[in-house]
Amino acid sequence: MKEKVDLDGIDWAILAELQEDSRISHAALGRRVHLTAPAVAARIRKLQDAGVIRGFRVELGLPELGLEVLAFVRVRAESSRRSAFLEAVSDRHEVLECHHVTGDDCCWVKVAARTMQHLDEVVEDLGCFGSTTTSVVFASRMVRRTVRQPAGG
């Protein structure tokens, strides 16, 4: 496990701005956090090297891509089948996330499917590894929240 990185207020301000718009130029970001563009670039590089910034990604509109159904599938797989299960979910392009969790289930899987029938096919495939419980998302009230500096930190 990596060691906790000590961040100052400027680092946190940079992280907040990048979470809102990862395509912002170093010059524009520098104006917002009161640094020069080269100083911002150096800070971003330091944050990347420390593993705080792990990448820059595009946020996609799933319905606009024809993926109308979003669901969370809880899977209770036998421990002897877990490796095969993890390999299977990594091969399914419908699986957006897979989290190993505590409790009755071993994994929670986030799935984007074209239709309910398509979701049913994915869940049926996942069910080969153990019991499943599926929750379909009606609406997402908070999709992504900006991580901010903890109070007192």
C-alpha cells in the first residue's frame, strides 16, 4: 500500500480544478490557483508520480451511445470460482466497474446494457459463477463528486 501523500492547499485546488475540467490548460489553471504554467505542470507531474493523479478520462453519455440500461449486479461467487469470475467480467465490455466487497456478496458489478434483454443476458452469464441480485438504476442523482481537501487536513 502506498504511503499517504502530504498535499498543500494549492495541490488540493489543482486537483479540484482538474476534476471539474481535466482539459484545462496549465496557463488557465495557473491563473485560478495563482501559479505560473510551468509551476502548475511541475505540481501535476509530482501528483502523477505520487499516484494521486492516475489518469485523465473522458466522461461518456451512455444513453447517447445506445446503452440505456444501467444496473448494479451483486454477485455471491464461490471462492473456488472467483478467479474465473474476475476473468469473465474483465472480458465483458458491458462491465464498467467491478468491486470486491465485504458482506454476503463477493463483488458488486456496474453494468451498462442496451436493453433489459441485453442486461438479462449479462446477468445470466454472471450467474454461472454464483447467485446474483440485480438493481436497475432509475436515475443517477450524483454521478461523480469532486474530492476536496478534508476539513482540518
